[in-house]
Amino acid sequence: AEMDLISIKEDESLPEAKKIKLGKIQDNIGTRVVVQGWIHRLRLQKGLGFITLRDGTGFIQCILTGDLAKCKTTHELTLESTVTIKGVINKLPEGKSAPGGVELKVDYYEVVGLAPSGEEAFSNKVQENADPSLLLDQRHLALRGESLSAVMKVRSTLLQAIRRFFAEEGLLEVTPPCMVQTQVEGGSTLFKMDYYGEEAYLTQSSQLYLETCLPALGDVFCVQESFRAEKSHTRRHLSEYTHIESELGFIEFDDLLTHLERLITYIVKYVLEDPVGGPLIKQLNPNFVPPQMPFKRMEYIHALDWLNEHGIPNEDGEKFKFGDDIAEAAERKMTDTIGVPILLIRFPVEIKSFYMQKCADDPRVTESVDVLMPNVGEITGGSMRTYDHDELVAAIKREGLDLDSYYWFTDQRKYGTCPHGGYGLGTERILAWLCDRFTVRDCSLYPRFTGRCKP
Ligand code: 4AD
């Protein structure tokens, strides 16, 4: 009852508080600040209260003493409530630890939005060891957790790093359409939609559009959602993922491979050097080893030998033979055993897409590449493109695709063709590798996969 009488009042004689985000606490030591955020952790003990405040840019430990620690409002605080807090930021004395090595001595605070207690309490909604599908139902809340939010921050840093690399290499960013009428990676994973009475699809890859940009804009890239109606539940397949794709004109296959090595090495370097991303990778993936150029290169045909020598069977449980797909399980075993990034090259025509250029020295195989990373497997797929008009038309027919819908794609080969190639990187796959996540689902804000399109 006594507690009820204590009300929180601001001491008007104190210096005016400076409004800051928690990312800037180090620049404001000794200053009276006003910070706003969510109660991430809360501990009340005799005459003392500890609030760990979170605002997305960082965390700070706030100390409540005296009346502030005793009053009813404080005792009714809950996790995830929003508060405005004023006080002075101090360096922690030796031997104590808190985020950033500082604490905020609170002199005044206000509740902005009180979160529920009891049954509806945040800790009941998002339990760390809960069933993954229950956590996915509560994704809007689960995102506030330390690991998921850390991955999302690394994701942002990664996309910045990619754009920086492409800018340095002179590639221009474009935004191709998501609603399309052509397939790129096979009919079995197409999401069909009704487009004003016509059949259309959600794009599987922006590649064909990027190819049309080369004559207009030079080398290009895009960061665009791709959609795949994958039927199987695997830890590395999403129905919607962020596809980083680029297309380079007047190059040869070897140029494509060295470009890919540089791309991966540099973006990792940039992310590790970043003040936000770097420390988070150390936290999420302490044993991460940055890749070194040049990467190991391995021909498909030699991968088959390796798999057969190591007793890893194909999907029918037999020895691998030329033309077999190296499915996820076998690919993972090989990559994890070898333990370094691999550029797996020269896949057979019959297991790759229609647009791939055949090797001049062996027309059974293509100028194609998959980049394989330990613990994840394939993170990138690319190739040189068939640039001869008639050969491309024949390939489209061979695959049983409707030539008419590809008129714009084949037309380019008539109006000044050139050798060119490109690739697609799965953002969530690179993140799973960088952040050591078990599944790409942990690397997407709101993952979509078979049976899940909410929240
Ligand atoms: O190997 P894919 O299918 O290649 C293409 O789409 C080419 N047209 C790209 C190009 O050359 N422009 O896909 C490329 C990458 C894969 O290596 C993988 O990282 C990712 O996209 N990916 C997926 N990521 C998550 N979920 C899925 N269902 C994915 N399918 C492909």
C-alpha cells in the first residue's frame, strides 16, 4: 500500500536530457540522456531494479534505486513493455559487466506501452526451446530474440557489402519484375498465378531479364525475391528467397570463376570489418574462417570419382555415373569432408538449365559452376550463357518450352550477341554459412516454405 503512494516525478532542476539511440551510448558517457525502447530483461531486488533496455541499435543496463525501485509502477513492469528512460550513462566499475561496459543511472522514467503479464506474458509466447513451428507462428515476437535479430543485422550488413562490392566492380543495380511469363529453372517449381486471365508465374530468377540489360547498361546486378514451389522440406529451401544475381558481358568462363571468388572473399571481408556485422559474426559463429583465394576447383566428373571412392551413393543407392544429379545429402557430405569452399564446375547438359553454354572441348558438359560451402552446401549457381541464336532456340525447343514466350530472350542474340555469364546467390544460404545457422529459415525475416505463408 505504501508503494502506491510513491509517484515518479521528474526533477526539473536536472540538466536537459539528450535524446539518443543505444547504438551511441559510448559517445555519451557522463551525459544525461533520454532513451526509449523495450524491456529486454528485468530484475527487481530489495531497493534495486535492473532493466536491460533494447531499441534495436543496442542494449543498455539501467539501474533504478530509491523510490524508483520501490514504486508500484516499477513492480508492475513486464518484459517487452516500452519505456522512456532518463538518466546519466556511467562507465561500470571494475569487475562488473553489462552491455558496452556502461550503465544508466535512472532519475526518471515513463511507461509508454505496458506488455501483458500472466498467461499472455512474452516469455510464455516465445519460449526458447519451443517447437519451431510454434515459434514461427509467433515470428513477429520471436524476431526480438538476440540470435534472430543478430542474424537480421548481419543480413543488412551483408546486403550493404554486396552493393559496395558491385559498385567497386562497376555493376549497375536494376529491379526486374517479379510477375513473369517465362520459366528459368524448370516447370516443377513454378508458382502459377492468374494474371488478368492470362497464366503468369512468380519469378524463379531474374537472370533472363539481367541478360537483356547488358547491351543497355553494361554489367548489372539485382537483389530481388525469387520464388520456388519446392515440394520437399529441407533445411536449405525456401519458397521465397532473396536472390542476388549478376550478369557480366564479354567474359569467359574463367573470368566468371575468378569474379565469384573475389565476390565471396570481399563481401565476407567487408562484413567482418563492419562495426555492426563483424562482432555479431564472432558472437554467432566464433569458429568462422574467412575463405582464401583461390578456391578449390573441381569438375563434376571428378566429384563423381571422389564420391565413389568415399562410398557415398547416388539417390538410387548406387555408384555415381555420368549424368547423375549430386543431390543435397551427397553434396553436403563431400563439401563437409573436404572442408573448404569448392567451385564445382562443368555439369552435364541434361542436369542443368536450357540456357547454359556447352564447353568447347566437350559438348556433353556445360560452362557451369556451383559454389559449395562447408556446413551449407550450394550457396551460388552460375554459368556462361548460350549466346548463339540458333543454338539457344534449339535448347528451348529441346526442353519443350514455348518458344513464343521467349521471343524477347532469343531476340537479343540477333541484335548483337556476346559471350556472357552470370550467377545467383541465395542470400539466406550465405547467411546460414556466415552465421552458422542450421537452416535458411533462421536467415529470413518471415520464412515461406511448404505449408507456411504466415505471419
Ligand atoms: O542454382 P539456381 O537455381 O540458379 C539460378 O536461378 C540461376 N538462374 C541464377 C543465375 O545464374 N542468375 O539458384 C541460385 C541460388 C542457389 O545457389 C541457392 O543459393 C539459391 O539460389 N536458391 C535457393 N535458396 C533458398 N531456397 C530455395 N528454394 C533456393 N533455390 C535456389
